[in-house]
Amino acid sequence: MDMQLRHIRYLLAVAEHGNFTRAAEALHVSQPTLSQQIIQLEETLGVALLDRSGRTVTVTDAGSVYIEHARRALRELAAARRAIHDVQDLQRGELRLATTPTFTTYLVGPLVTAFHAQHPGIVIRLKEMSLDTITAAVAADEVDLGIAFNVSRPAENIECEPILVERLSVVVGRGHRFSAYEEAITPQMLAAERLGVLSPDFATRAHVDEYFRSHALSPTIALEANTISALIEVVRRSDVITLLPEAIGERHPDLCNIVISPAPNPRTAALLRRKDAYQSAAALAFAQLCRTGYQ
């Protein structure tokens, strides 16, 4: 079995690099050893898996089919290893979790804190990703769970479970003149202010842009930040105003929320999982925590 797995990993490396030399370097083996292993695999299967005739090594039609199944088999073997090491009493284990950056600030942080308080022996491997990347990672079983905005048309093997309704709010620093404003501000008033926004790769930015477009407004953008922490830091220290999830304004001591009317449409946060993937005890426990809350 170890020999067969080595054959498969060698083949995948050559297919990925398109070159025996680079693949051998990545695998830390000699090129003759790598070549011989691939030849042995081809002889065992009775077909050519790689086309070596060109300057770049390419995968044959038979090789493409074999690699597709081999990758699936490796994912299943990885899931089997996790299942063997999974301890049902949650004394040890790991959870692979992906989230969009917006949720890290006010949702995932408290969830992880609460989870660790209950299960300190579980290692959480947390990654921030875009929505599309999270969906792909869940589908490929590279993560156990994803937390992202609800996918309207998820892939056939992706399950989306709503866990939270997010509402955007106008957020200002405590020293901003709007911090003492007792009435709702209008989109026109907001557009006239110095606005701080997230960069276009954030789903929240697209939501903010759509809100202004729906009111035929072009805001004055004073700052565009590629992290929420940077945006918050500027807003809390200056007259820059922003639109962020209201939970962020509620939880940060130097920020406050201001009502805007009409309000932006709410969005739904969802827990993403692959339907046919093995769910460890840690993943099941974290999913339950998402449903029941962490406060």
C-alpha cells in the first residue's frame, strides 16, 4: 500500500509541475528514482500515463482519468486517517475551519474562544478565504467547515445551513459628530461624508457599492483598506465614516453604530459543509455551537 501511494504521489507531482526535474526537487528524490517509479506504475496499469515527447511532460487521456480517481482516493484516505484519530470525547483532535475575513472580526473569534473553553484539546486550523475559495475548499474536503455568506446556488455536494442574519450599520468613532446623533441619517448624508471602505475583494464592499447604486449616489471615498482591522483603526481615530456589520460597532469600545434609513438589505451567514464528507466529532460540536450561540 505504501508503495502504491508513493507511485500516486509521484505521478501527481509530475502532472502538477509538468517536468520531472522540478517534481523530483519538490519531492526531495532523485530524478532517476522518480522516473523509474512512474514507469513501474505505467507497467502495472498497462497504459502510458504521461506524454514525454514534448519539451513539457503532459498527462495522457488515460493519465487524466487515473489522476481524477487517484485524487479522490487520497482524499478518502485522508478522511479515514482523521476518522481513526478522531476521539469522540473531544479530548484531542483537530478542526479545519475556513471563513471570510468579515466574520473573523465579530463571529468566528468569539465562536473559537467559546469552543476552546469547552474543548481545549482540539487544534483549530483557521484560514481566511474568499467565498469562492471557501466553497472550493469545502468541495475538495480541504476544510471541514466554512463560514461565509449564504450561497444562493451551492454546488450539488455543498450543504449551506443559515446561522446568522447580518445587518450593516453606519459606524463612526466616538469622537465623530454623528456619535451623538439621535435620528437616523439618510444615504445622501452618508454619501457626503468622508467614507472608508473595504477593498473590492470583500463581499461587504460589493454590498456597500450596491447600496449606493440603488440610491443613485456616488460617495466620497477617503480610504480603501484591504483589512477590517486597518479600516477600524482609521475610523476610530478620525472623521472617516464607514458601513460595517453592526456587531463590529457594538463590540468595539471606540466605535458606535448610527441608524441609517433606509437600511441596507440584511445578509445571511451560513455554515458550509460537504454533504458526503466525514464529519469529525470536533466538526459536529463546532456546528452545534454555531446553532446555539456562544454568549
